[in-house]
Amino acid sequence: MADARALPGRRLDARLILAGAWLAIVLIAAIFAPLVAPHDPLMQDLMLERLPPFWMPGSEPGFWLGTDSLGRDLLSRLIFGARIALIVAFAAAIAACVVGSTLGLIAGYFGGWPDRIISRIVDIWMAFPPVLFAILLVAVFGTGLMSVIIAIAVIDWTRFCRVIRAEAMSQSRMDYVENARIAGFGRFRIMISEVLSNVLPSIVALLSLEMGIAVIVEAILSFVNLSISSDDPTWGGIIAEGRLSIHQAWWVLVFPLIALFLTVLSFSQFGEGLKSRFDPVLR
Amino acid sequence: MSACLDISNLSARLPSGQRVLRSVSLTVQPGEVRALVGESGAGKSMIGKAVLGVLPPSVRIVEGSIHLEGADLGQLSAKERRRVIGAKAALIPQDPLTALNPSRRVGPQMTDRLIHILGWAADKADRRVRQLLDEVHIREPDRVMRSYPHELSGGMRQRVLIAAAFASEPRLIVADEPTTALDVTVQKQILRLIAQLQQEHGTAILFVTHDLGVVAKISQRVTVLYAGKVVEEADTPALFADPQHAYTRALMAATPKYTDPMASLMPVDDTVLAGLAAEIAVADHDWKPGGGTGRG
Ligand SMILES: Nc1ncnc2c1ncn2[C@@H]1O[C@H](COP(=O)(O)OP(=O)(O)OP(=O)(O)O)[C@@H](O)[C@H]1O
Ligand SMILES: [Mg+2]
């Protein structure tokens, strides 16, 4: 499948490259965090507290982005924070995607009572404000990586469900779906081979977007100290600490915000870029 | 019961109660081309869809039966019906643009049915499809089979669909205005191709069209449909020589002739339409609403 879609003659769009490059950097940093990080992210050194980034007077070599109010190396903390951000992003987004897309596909393609039931559940689900819902869920499940992942998946499957349902619905009215029925194929097989094949680009785009959203939600949860244990560095946790020392050490707040912003933006742009490359008609 | 397709007394209606088919009877003998003509909205496609088991869910068959190769489709379970239709019938669709899945390659779309419905081995299906592509004069079968539909022209796609329809050796093909979406020069080629393959394979065709010129070229017998009702049925030469029904005559008068181009500008006569409306009112009166056998 991928080979024909990568035929020459199509220029790679810039957003796909830029977004992909940033995500690759974050991914590599996250996977090889212990090798890449210049320091132990947890090691405190009160002699080195609130060191500024490397270009400012008073910076120390080796502490590229400075240190926080406990003397911990900010870059190392961000790198280890990327680990948690990406684990949550992948696990939660994939879980939400699998549940939401499956239900959306069934509702949109089969219509009738499966659609009525699924759509009603989605409506009810969406009546909850998402962030409050997440906080509530984590409060119920207890803090920890797993419960953050579950909370995000439980909240955000509806996003997949709604979009995929609408697309599957319009797909199921297409002539080639009717032709497959005439040919004698069963409903399930048609759903996979004719409908899913056409909604796949949207699923890919949504999946990437959802990874970005999961990163934000994780940051919010750790900002309010509801994510994983407060020892592990998380971007949201670093932001929360940085907020307290904004006047003495702005960098502790600004760098994690930049990392968060770039990552979320890259995920959504990467998804859109992939979608248009995947779509055989658009490309 | 030797007919390939035998539709008898078929009536269908919409939830609003409006009838879209009015006691339609129609047979297609093995190897014959039966034209089904009528103006837009007459219910031609509805008949095709009923035969192929893909009526819209809102359309209810309220009476009558459809026998395909001797099997009474109304008496079969949904699953058996799918299997019978899948094995015995095929469609050449109207719009080659939307009839192929845009995100799958053409080759697998053509072999799918042979392999998964008819149970052929993959290499046999592949050979078969290549043979048919050759018969529809596609010279680069490899390239075409590897292509996505949007990489092919409309005429090419229609050839692909014709090849796919004949590949499974169906007993009956429903061709629903297979040339209307194509441009005029391609139309003729496609028509000739269908006629040629039909003769070589001996396939019966229910050929839906609103073009009497096409009827004259391709069919042996004609059924004229108006507002879901059969108004005339005849051998093609007989119909053209001596049309019995006023509507048929009006339809012929409205068909462009090279000798008399102005004739094509003549609308169907009002008195003819009034007569038809009366006929249909009588038919609807005789027909007892809700009195159907209610098969689905
Ligand atoms: N999905 C549907 N639901 C309800 N009514 C329909 C549906 N499709 C078609 N109809 C109605 O059924 C009647 C017959 O339609 P049909 O498509 O069979 O006409 P046709 O003879 O094929 O015309 P055309 O030459 O335009 O293709 C029309 O009055 C149409 O409005
Ligand atoms: Mg039609």
C-alpha cells in the first residue's frame, strides 16, 4: 500500500517535514532519555539553583537551559518529561482511536439501532466538560500513568466516533459499496474493505491530532498534580513549578511551554500532512 | 421456467404510499438483450436494483416475484439471496467514476469477487481478469490493474467495469445506462464492446436506457416503462415498425433523427400524457393497497 502512495512526482510538503522532524527529536530524546540527558533529572544541587540558560550571564556550562529552584537541570527534566508525554500520547490516543473508530464505523455503516444506541451514548458522554471529567476519573482511579491514559481514552473516544461515523455514513451510500453488495459480499467484509479503506486517512489524521491533545491533557493533569507521582518530571509538573518562580527564573516556565506547544502543533500538522498524502484522490 | 430473469407482477412503493413500480412483468430469456426504456424517474433503475437485491431500504416490494435462473429471490433468506445474485448476476453501472473504490487498486477490485465469492484460486482469477481486459481492448493490463481508479479515464474505467462484470460469467447482466456518463465518442465504443462481449459470452442483459437509438442497436426485445408501469412490450424491430402505444410513438417522435433534427424538439403530446395518467389511475384503482404478499 505504502509504495504506490510514495510514488515520485509528489513534493513533500514542508509542514510534514518540519512537524515530523520535531516529533522525531522528541521521540529520540524520549526513548534514549538516560543517554541523551546531560544530568540526572532528579538530582538537586542547591549550589546550582536557578541557573539561567546558556546565553545569559551567570550560566554554567553543561546546563543548557538552566536549572530550577532546586538546582535540577531543566533540559534533563524536559527530556525525561518527554518520555511520559509520549507514552501517554501514544497509549491514550491509540486506545481512544480503536474504541472510537470501531464504534463510529459500526454506527455509520450499519445505521439503524446500532447507530441510535452509539450516537445516544456519544451525546451523553459529550455533555461532560472534558477536563473536569478527566480530573474526576483520575480522582476515582487514583493517580498514576495508567489511570491518566485510561482517563484520556475514556473521554476522547467520542472525537473519533463522531468523525468516523459521519464519514462511514457517507461512504456507505457510495456506488462501490452497492457493487460489493451485488457481488455478494457480507456487510462486515464491505465495512472493512470498502468503507474502512476510505476513512483510514481521516483516522490517521485524528490519531495524530489526538496524540497532541493527550499531551495537553496529561500536562493539565500533572499541572494540577493529578498525574503520576510528583517525583517524575512531567511537562505539566515543570510548568506548575515554573509558575511559582516566574519572576526569579522565567525559563522554568517558558521552555516546557515551548516544548508543549511545538509538540502539540507538530502532532496536528503531521496528521493533516499524512492525511493528504494518504488520500489517493487528493494527492 | 426457462427464462433467465422472470419478473412477474412486481409492485413497490415508498413509505409515503406512492407506488414506484406498478405490477411490472418482464422476462429476459437466456442470451437475450432486453431493453428497458422510459423517461427519467420511470423506475428503470428501481427494477434493476430489485433484481440485484439492492433496493433502498425505504422502498418496499408489496407484491409480485422475481425469479433469477429459476430461484425465487423473495423466498430465499437474505444470505442465500446474496449468494445467488452474487453468482448469477452482475451490474454494469451508470457512473464509472463512483463505481470503483477510490482507495483500492483496480486489480484486486476486479478479482475480489472471483476469489472470495466464487472461490477461484488467485492465479486463475488473475488470468481470467487479464483475459477480459484483453477482450475490452485494454492493452496494458498490468498497469491498469496496478492503478487506482482516478488514474484511469472514464472510458477506461467503464471498460474495467465491463470486464469485471463479464469476468464472473454471470447468467444475467443488468446494464443501467452504461453509456450516459461518457462522452459521445466513447459511448459508441462502449456500446459496441458490450454488444460484442454479450454475443461472445452469450450473457443475457437487461439493458436500461432512455435512448431509443441504443435500443435499436443492441436489443432483441423492448419493454417501455412509464411511471413504474409497463406500457408496451415488443420485439425491437416490431416496436420500431409499428409502435402500439401512444406513449411509445411520442417517445419515438421525441428521439432525434438525422433526417429530421427538428423532430427532437417535439415534447411528448399532452393528450398522450393525459391518456397515460388515466391508465395509471385505473391500474392503481384495481390494485388493492396493502393487499400485497409483503415479501421484502
Ligand atoms: N432512494 C430512494 N428513495 C425513495 N424514492 C426513490 C429513491 N430512488 C428513486 N426514487 C424514486 O423512484 C422513482 C423511480 O426512480 P428510478 O431511479 O428507478 O428512475 P429511472 O427510471 O432509473 O430514472 P433515470 O433515467 O433518471 O435514472 C422516482 O420517482 C424516484 O423519485
Ligand atoms: Mg436510473
